[in-house]
Amino acid sequence: MSFDVPDDRRYLESHEWATTGGDPVRVGVSDFAQDELGDVVFVELPEVGDEVAAGEAFGVVESIKAVSDLYAPVSGEVVAVNEALFDRPELVNEDPYGDGWMLEVAPAEGGEADGLLDADGYDDQIA
């Protein structure tokens, strides 16, 4: 099976993605992750103003199959949360790189996570 892996973002080995080259950094889960999870039924996210740390859990996604922690690809302050997910968590399945985004982070100085994969590296990991 082939999964969509856009090359305009970076990936954590735990299947979260982060946009690159802009501020704020938008964060979500990959096409592979939403497929593995199955139907997403609930998303727990931090609040605007909360701090997240690269590599640490920032929330939870719950599907019909599993409950999984979500990990921050960068450190910084949460400046936006996709509140549409509270009413329509299935957006994570329908459009993981678009309407299913989870939060936006104003990255801290040096807040880039070590070890983020480019699209080719992530594609190799999930192959």
C-alpha cells in the first residue's frame, strides 16, 4: 500500500508531521498514522498559550482501535488549535495534511526537534 508523504514537511518517527519554512509551524499526523489508527473518534489537544516540547506528548488521539499519544515535532507556544476536530475528529482520517491538522506552534529559539525525517526518510521508515 502506498501512503501520501508530502515533501513540504518533516516527520517524526512516531508519525506526526510539521510544516517547514514558516512561522507558525502546523502539526498533524501522517496519512500512514491515520490509516493505522482506523476511524478517529476523539482528539485531545492542548490549549492556545500552552507550551509544547519537541519529542514530548502534547495530546491524545483515540480511534475505534487504539488510544495513542501525540508527540510534538518542535518546541514552542501553541498559537492555534484546530477546534473543528472536537466536533469532527474524522477530519484526521479524511484529510490528515489539510483540514485534519491539529495545532500550530510558534517555535521557540532552537525549538526544532532533532531527528525529524524528510519525506524520503519517512517514506523509507513506513515502507
